[in-house]
Amino acid sequence: ALMGSPFTPIADFAFLSNCHTGALLAPDGSVDWLCVPRFVSPSIFGSLLDRGAGSFRLAPVGIHHPTVRSYEPGTNVMVTTWKTPTGWLVVRDALTMGPGDREAVVKAHTRPPADFDAEHMLVRTAECLEGRVAIDLVCEPVFDYGRSAAEWQLVEGDRHTADATGGGQTVRLRSDLALGIEHDRVRARHVLAAGERAFCALSWSDGLAVPEDHEQAEASISTTARYWRGWLGRARLPDHRFREAIQRSALAIKGLTYMPTGATVAALTTSLPETPGGERNWDYRYTWMRDSTFTLQALHWLNLDWEAEEFMQFVADVEPTEDGPLQIMYGIDGRRDLSESTLDHLSGYDGARPVRLGNGAYDQRQNDVFGAVLNSILLHTQRGGRLPRRLWPLVQSQAECAAEVWRTPDQGIWEARGEPQHYVSSKLMCWVALDSAAKLATMQGERDRAGTWLATAEEVRDDVLEHGVSGRGVLRQHYATDALDASTLLAATFGFLPGDDERLRATALTIADELTEDGFVLRYRVDETDDGLSGEEGSFLICSFW
């Protein structure tokens, strides 16, 4: 956020997850983003995108900057330590997990239910370590993306339990602090002495189950921490100076996984801007097929094969379009229609508008999707030693689609909203599709089919090398321009060209010199690309690793 802005800098948020939804926790102790019960449900706390769209704070009175914030090691449980003029306080926050012996509050699992699953609760505990600390609880949900203020009611007159209703939803707040209803919010204030503790829990579970006391709340958070550590304990983690970052990345991937189906959302949020105040704000709470390759690589490298298998079954479940190809993205439940709309009543993060729901790119033609899907299946098959029977028809259909469409222009990997072009990366990913399919066909004993697909793959390669290389020997963004594009670096990632090829070397060096800012690679130069949008954009982090 800009200096003096009321919006928390994006990098300062902590991430909580229960593998059904996630929350963003600001340093001042406020939950500024939470959609329930699923990642793609309407927000009940949305002050991330408008300061009046709901929040939930538990923190010392009058103190907004903590002393220390950190995740409990190996978990997605956040611990915040506060120093006040009169004492010390520690707060623990978690979207809790418990034994998976209950039916999900959403629809039944399409994947086998796990031993642990979401409790559909946000649990927060506070303990005074030294002195005396006045704590403040302010719970102010605004349902349906800030459109429906909460109507609060004490449950059976109990000062410690209150229900909030709005937008067709009801959530329950339970605390050992005495709650007061102030119109559309609930508040509590109490002074804790050294050794004293307090808790609050917000539930959207079936039956609105909540902890009865602090001991149950602490037990729920402790069980959640054990779940995350147990899950991470299965991973193969290198003894490396970046070990902690690798662990945190693995926990983030798992935290963005929707447990009922195995799908992985690209991000927890919608409409965070690429540049301050810009319009390049997208809803990323969906599953992109191309991301599957990189996700599967990461999971397999870490020996987390269960999650990889779950995702491949999700891929097998989704429906193709009427003419055969898979869409580039799907909802986490497999739905195809992700029509885009805007929430014009929200200010946007620090004034960045519009705020979008859905993603209009879902029905674009992006020919790279075939390579992403088929390379994922190849990677998974090589890891597991066999091709699952239900995936072979998908291999055949997507390979035939790639063979049919590789000569046609598309919107490209970056989902440009300008005119379709002959993007080099789309064609090289069609080559990946056919090359991967040929290898899978060989494993299936389908040698004639493998030969056909390999021959078409060579046609694709020859076409790219004839039309997709500029006069200075560098891979182009598309056939009608000499502009650079970071996606052409995938030629190295997927073996389209050997590592010692001069065209590949020239491409990498030119991108390093001309498409890099502050050490990070841009996708492309916006003044050289018809992407249908205005304004600037920042670097795209993954491109720096290609």
C-alpha cells in the first residue's frame, strides 16, 4: 500500500487455511479476508478490498503494531506477540482441522475423505505473559462481498454466544469474554492479568459447533498444528539454506488445495492489483490447467504424491468443451462457467478498480493447455509407473485436439484480451502435448499412434523455428512481432530445444538484458503487446525461474 494508506501492504498479511477456504490476517490482528465455506464463496470479511466490507480483530486495545509475528514451525498457525505499556500478550490464530469423521459442510467429497478435515471454524486464543493487557475483540462481518450488514442476536440470551445473519448465511461467535452487540457488530473488552487466557471462535460448520471453553479452543489449535506438522513430515525436504522457504512454499500449496476435489486455486483472493491503482485485477480463485504441470513437479519433487494423485483425478473428472479441448481453467468443484462480473460498490484495494468476480478468460482459446495437461499426465505416470486407465481417453482426445489446432492463432499463455496471434509459446506447448502423448502411447503399446503424434510434433517444431525466430536469432512473442516474451523460456523447461542451442541461449540472454527489472523477469513489455488493457504491470515471479 502507498504511504499513508489505510490498506495493509499485501506482503504483510499472514495466510491461514483449512483446505476448504483461507483467511488473510493483518499485522494489527484483523482478519481482512475470509470467504466461507469455500475459497470461492462470497466474503464475510472483505476489508482487503474495501475498508467497510468487514473485519474481525482480536488484539491489545490501542496497539496496532506487534512485536513479533511468525508461523508455528511447520504449520499454517499464526502466533503474534504484543508488547504494550503494561504487559505482554500472545495471540494464536488458526482455521482449524480435526478428525475427518464428519460430513463436510459443503457437498460430499469426490476424493476419498482424509483422516483430518476442516472444522469450518476460525479459532483465536490470547494469553497474557507478563503484567496486565487490555484486549479488544471486534467482529464485524459484512456478508456477500460487503453488500449485506450482519444482524446479530445472542443465542438463548447467552452473553458469550451470538449469531450473525446476512446474505443467506449465518455464522456463530463464541467467546469466554462477555459480548456486546453494537448494531451490526459485536465487541468485547477485558483486562487479562499474567497467566490469564481468553478465546473466541467463529463457526460456519454444520450445526454451528463451537468450542465451549478456552481449553477446547487451545486443543483445537494444537490439533491443527499437529495436522500441518504431520503432513509436512511426509515431505522430502533438502538440507539447504532455503529449507524454511521450501517448507513455507509447500504449506502454501497445500493450503490452496480444495480438499473435497483435489483442485488447487491459483490464489486465495480476487482483484489485488498488479500495480498500485491499476486495472489489471483478476479473480484467481480457480484452477488453471497449465499450473498443474508446475504444481505436480513441486509435489513430486517433495515426495508428496498423494496430493499429486488427487489433482490428477480432478483433471480426469472435469468436462471438456463441446468441441473437445479442456478449458484453460475450472472452478474448484469442476464447474465450467466462470463468467466475469464486477463489484462496483467496492473501492478496491487502495483504490484499484474494478473488483472482479469470475474470470472472463475461462472460454478463451489458449492452445498451450494441451501441453500443460499432457505433460502433467506424463510426469505423473512416470512417477507412478503406470498410466491410470481413466486418463488414457483424455490423452487421446487432447493430443488429437493439439494436432488439429496448432496452426491456428490463440490468446496465448498470458490470456491477452487483444486479437488472437500465432504465439510461439502456444505452439511449443502443442509440441509438448504431442511429444508427451507419444511417450504415453509408447507406454500403452500404441506404437503406430505414437509415431503419428511424433511426426506432427516435428512439424510443429519446424514451423516455430522457421517463423518464430527473429533476425537476431531470438524466439519471438508471436509470428507478427519481434517483441520478447518470457514464456518462450519454456522451450528450455520442456526440452523443445537442447540447452546448448544458440537460439535458446540468445533468447535467455536477451530476456535477461531487455525484459528484466530489478533482477526479476517481466512477462512482456506492455507497450509492445496488444493485451487489451491499459497501465503498467510488475514482474511475474515464476518467469525468473524458467
